Amino acid sequence: MSPSLKKQNIADKTRAVSSKWEICALLALCIILTTPFIYKYRAGIASKPVEVDMAGFSGTSSCKECHQNSYRKWQGSDHDHAMAVADETTVLGDFNDVVYTDPYTGKKSRFFREDGKFLVETEGPDGNNEIFTISYTFGFYPLQQYLIPFPAGRLQCLSIAWDIEKKQWYRLPPYEVTSSADWLHWTKGGQTWNGMCAECHSTRLKKGFDPKTNNYNTTWFEINVAVKPAMVRHHGMLSGQSVRL
């Protein structure tokens, strides 16, 4: 083969390889440019949650007639006892003038009753002991916690809980919190029920936080985890739709 023909073959092969790379690059560019539109299209055709109007719900008691078995299972369950007003029937801890010493700080707390109320004398927000009223129970097994009302509509989660099985008071973690100035101290923001714990323990809870005043006006449809929302979710899934409460 003459030198001129060899050069021509090499040039033809080079053009062929370049053409292939140009095609690959063009395809890659098309994929990159169209990917956002593909994802947008897929998101648009995805099943959208059905907004459920809770205003028409008449409460847990209305579930008994059609869902008697589910209602019986719910009674006495963790959901039933997720939160309750503190009274003779709901408080499980020992409030018979019992003194508890925190094993991590050495600080003492006293649990007692007065005029039908459940009270605790313990370290307050300024580091000094104060007397606080227990307003709600929070859970019931294996530990029962207690909520204490604070200014600005807040409920604070006491860091000492009642151990149901051992029948004794128990310090909750984090154990390294030793100062009332710590954000995780039970009187501070890290233990504020309204913003940290509330949504999982009550039905259709609305935090009602006002950033202008830094106040809460928290409300709920039912104080505990009711039967009705569970039934709505169940029927929604049976119909092939997800349900947002």
C-alpha cells in the first residue's frame, strides 16, 4: 500500500472515532438536559396525599361501632396512654413525700401531694429548688414521664421519670447535664414538650407557636393517639392513596 493510501486510511479511521465520540457526547448532553424534566414529570404523576378534614371527626368513641376489635386493642395500649391529665387514675409514680437523689449530680428532688395535686420540689431554671405542679402524664410503660406548665404556654418534660417495673424514680439521659443553664436541662428549650415531643403523643396537634412573642398556644384534637386517625390511614391505604392528617 502506498504511503498516500495509508495516510488516507488513518485519516478515515480518525474521523470515524471522532464521530463516535461526538455522538456519545451529544447523547450524554441530552440525558443531562432532560433529567430534571423526567424527575419533574415523575413527581407530578406520583400519588398525592389526600387531605383529610378532621373537623368532621367525632372522636375515638365513634370508632367502637364499626371497629370494635381495634377499639378494644387500643384501650390500655401505649397509644391510649400516650398522654393524659395527671390524676388518681393516671399517675403511677410514688408521690408519698419521697426524696430522690440524682446519682449524677447529687441534687435532691421531693415528690409529694397537696390538695389533690401532684407536686415535685426540684431544681428550677435558676438552679434553686422550687415547687412545681405536675399537670400531665407522658406515657406509662416502661417509664412514665411528667409534664410541668411553664410561662408562655410551655410544658416542660421533667428529667426524672417513674420506672414502672422497678417501681422507683429514675434519672433520664443525657446524664452529663449538670447545670440549669444547659439547653438540655429539663427547664430549657431542649425539653420543651410543645416543640420536641408533642406531635407523636397527641392527635392532630397544633403547636401554635408565635415567633413574635415566643409564646405557644398548643392545641390538640385528642390528648392521646386516638383510634380514628389510625382507621383513616388504614382505609386510605386500602384505596391506594396515602393520607395526610
